[in-house]
Amino acid sequence: MADVLPLVEARLRTALGEPDARAAVTFLGTDRIEVLRFTDGDVVRYATLGMSAQPMADPTAVLADPVKGPRAELVLSVRHGIADTDKVLRPLAVLAASPQVEGVIVAPGASLDVGAPLWPGAPFTSVLVAESGGLVEDLELDAPADPVRFLPLLPMTANEAAWKRVHGAQALQERWLTHGTDLRDPLRKSVPLD
């Protein structure tokens, strides 16, 4: 099968425009992960490139299938100029490498935690993985390969992450919607949870 990363990058450019910056991170024993930055007015978007090179494998499988299995890239959108969000590059690369390093399958509804603020002064150490298909359309690949899904990441405060573990992703998203939470605000406070 042809390398999917040029196709993935082309899809990102079609949806988000030309990246104005990119950085690469390589972790021991993993493929290189790049993070591309796209600026659109007062919103900056960070998209991973490299997570979809291999399908995510079920950690209980004896052998990983080199073609079949879910593929994804991560997309984070935040307001520009409020915080030093460019420091999110390494945490994003860590999250994108987690399928290779930890054998996890990243899917909508999952929580991912980096154990430290996503950027300096950020009230978030974790993100909620949202449904694909909105900002960047899924990229269909030749059968039998699964499509590449571009999964939005929604930063969560520690209280929101704990509440989500009890009540579920859908309930947290409904609470954000009910309270008109600006999920792109890099310094936002936790949504009321009582």
C-alpha cells in the first residue's frame, strides 16, 4: 500500500490551508510524528501528521495487521494570542504516538492525558476525543484499509475529566453546550459541574 502520509497532508491542506509552521518529534521505538500549525484569523489549529502511517492495533492481538485497523490524526483548535499554545507541540506528539507506545486505540469519547499542562499556564492536562468528519473530512483509503479519521481534541480541566469518567463523554459535551462553553479558549475555567 502506498504511503498514506502525503495523502493525509494534502487533505489537511485542502481543509485548513497552508501550514505556517511544523515541528517533528521522534520517540525511541516509534515513527516520526509531525505537528503542523494552521492559523485562521484568531484561531490556530494544530494537526498531527504521522499517527495514521500505521493502523492502530488491538493491544490484545497477537500480531498487528499492517493494513486493516483504525487510522487517525489529531486536531486541536484554540484561540490565538491568549496563551503560549505553541508549546502544545510535544504533548500533541506524545498523544499521537500513544497507539505505537502504549498500544491504545484512540477513538471518539476517549480521554487522553499527558500528565502535565498542555501549554504553560494551561488549566488542562487532558483532552476529550471528539467525533471526526466536521472540520476535516475523513480520508478514504483503498480497500481493505480503514479511512483516516481527523479527530478533534477538546481540552478538559481535571474536574471535567473526573466528571466525564463518571457521567460519560456525551454528558460532558452536553454540559459544555448548555453553558455555552468556549472550548477554544486556552485559559477557560471549568464548566459548572454541580
